Amino acid sequence: MIELTRRDFIRVSGTALAGSTLTTMLDARQAPAQIRGTTLRMLKWSHFIPAYDQWFDKFAKEWGEKNGVRVMVDHIPHLELPARYAAEFAAGAGHDLIYFVGQILTGHYYKNLVDVSDVASGLAKKYGGWMEGAKSCAQIGGVWYAIPDYFISIPVLWRKDLFDQAGLGVPDTWEKLRVAGRTLKAKGHPTGIQLSHCNDANHNWRAVLYCFGARETDPTGQQIVLDSKETREALRFAKALYEEGMTPEVFSWDDASDNRYLASGVACWIHDAISAYRTTQDTNPEVFKSTSVLPEAAGPGGERKNVGEPNVWAIWKFSKNVPAAKEFVEYVADHQKDAMTASRGYNMPFLLGHYTKPMPVIGTDPKLHTLQDIGKITAFFGHPGPMSPAAQEVLTTFVIPDMFTRVCRGQDIEETLNWGVGEIRRIYGKHKAA
């Protein structure tokens, strides 16, 4: 068995092992001997594609057996993760390796996280660099305190059969989506976007904001720029979209509600991850046949910004097994194509080298192949500013979806905007003063 360090891998990949496949080289790499006989505990979310968790648990176990490490993986619902992080932080004990999903708390906990710049730099060299958004969700002050794993793209999923019956074309703009909601609701097929406290509400309404040209901050993240004509237009649009095309149930929806809505055959369109596409495929094949996918709809100025959900690894400073945690994270990154296959195309990579076409699963699906380029229009919360600790608090306190909810419930747009901007300024001001 050949034993390779990170530096050795880069050197031999183009010379001594030039005739080997990438998979062979990766599998040949061995973890340091000092991690043998140790235990690695990790905390992850319960993936929306159950088959992925099954694959991951087997993958982790096999890595552990290969390297003499006892691996223990705990999966819990994503909305319960922040409370678990807080409990482990307070106790100074818990899992070695943790996972931020949806709510990226790198900036909140970075002083208590291990600097993983060595791993991030090695992966960047190996795979042609990171997407720009990867730095925002994993770096603080230019230091990597987390390793980006993948992000979740949130496209438009729409019923072509219903659109055809109503004489509607491809809904490639938000205005066309509004018209479709109004037209098809009258025929028993409304649409729906969460107006509640859940991750889907956070990214879906930001997609509307960004596509309408609105921004939360300037690129530096220092100036709040939400008070704009574009924000007012986005709020006005949302009110019309809700009143014309939705039903009040969206005020109590969770992250899985739109999945069920599409699979039920009721929804004419939703804005959600392809987990909804898979749910429909598995539970309602007839509806699935007519479900089409669009990377993103354009706003009134033609802008398209798909707001994805980043997922990152982090290691507590109180971890009892930092070496094994680093080795495992790198091993996962080396097998991103396998992970994407196991997730049925759900996991979108942050490493640019993993975008060679055709990509696993989505590259060979006629309905999904356009998602191979969605990274070019992907933004994350705080855009165009960084996912700073202040931006993370704005996200976790649901200020943006609350603004849309207030307007859809009938509150005055100016009053709502003043409230939202005030809340965001208060949060940013608090972090500047800290």
C-alpha cells in the first residue's frame, strides 16, 4: 500500500502515478498512524434524501475500518442543530466534527473552532480552487474555520402539463410565475412559498429580493442598503403573488411542506431543492412525468440569483480527535462525485474541479442538466456582502421572511421596510460594537 501525504498527492498525481485513475490514487492514501485506535464522533443533519444518509454512514464506517478509527455518526433534524451546538459549546464537550447546514454559524463560533486552513488550501490546490461563496461561509478574517462540503441549489419546479393546458409558456421570469399562480389557482392548482420561520423561507424570499435587484448590504458588508426601490418592488410583488396564487396554509409551512405540495399533485409550481423532485418521483410518478425544472426565474431587470443553502464542516477546539476529523473531511472532499450520486444530484460541490461535465446524476437527466451551471448564478445570504456574524444573525432571526410575511398579511410596505431595516441595522451595529 502506498502512503501519501497531502503534498505527496499533488506531486505524484502528475508523475509517478500518472497512469492511475484519480479514484485509485485517492484510495491509496492512508491516514496518519497516530489516529489508529481512536474514536471520531460527528454530528450531522438528517439529509432530505434518505439514501444519502445510508450511503454516508456506510462510507464513514468503511473509512474508519480502513484507518483503525471507531466512527460514530449522529443525525438529527437540521432545525435542532443550533440548539445542540449551543449545548456542546456551553459544556465544552461533545462531538469532534460538527456540521453547519442552512444556518451557517461559523462566524458565531469561530473562536472555538479549529483553524483548518491547511485542509482548505490543500483541497483548493487539488481541485482547482473554491467557489467564491465558499470563502464567505467558511472564513473569518481570511482564516478557514470550516470546510465547505456542498450547497443545495433551489430551482423552480413547475408542472408543464398544467401550464400547457392553460396556454402558459416556460415560467422563466417571476412575473410569469405570478401569472401562473393566479391562473392555475382558479383551476385548483395554487402555488406556495413558506411565510414562516424555516430555512426555505429564508432562501426563497432572498431569491425574490436578489432577482429584483435588491441587496441586504454593500459588498463589504458594512453598509445596509436594503432600503431601496427594488426592495419595495419585491415586497409589492410578494403581496400580489400571495393574494393571487397562494392559500393561507403557507403561514404554517415547514421546510418539507412544499415537497409534499408538489408530490400531492396540487401545486402548479414551487421554488425548492430537488428533494421535492425526488419525493414526487418516488410517490407520484404521474405528476413527476410532467414536472420540469428551471435553475431560476428572472426579475424585472433580467437578473437571476439563485440563493443556495451552504453546508460546512467544522471542528471544535475541544475535540479529542482533531487529526482524524481533518483526515475524514479531506476524504469526503475526495469522494464528492460519489456523494453527489448518493444524494441523487442534490449535493452541489463547492470545489471547482468537481464541475466537469457531465456531472453525476444531473448531467445525464434531461430535466436537470441545466443545473450543472447553477453555481454561476448562486448567491448566499448576505449577498453581496459576506456571511458575517451579523449576516448570520439576520438569517437566524428570520428578519427577511418576516418582512414578506408582514406585507402578505396586510401590513403597510413602508412600515414593514422601516421595521426590517431597523432590525438589520441594530444587529449589524451590535456586532460592530462587540
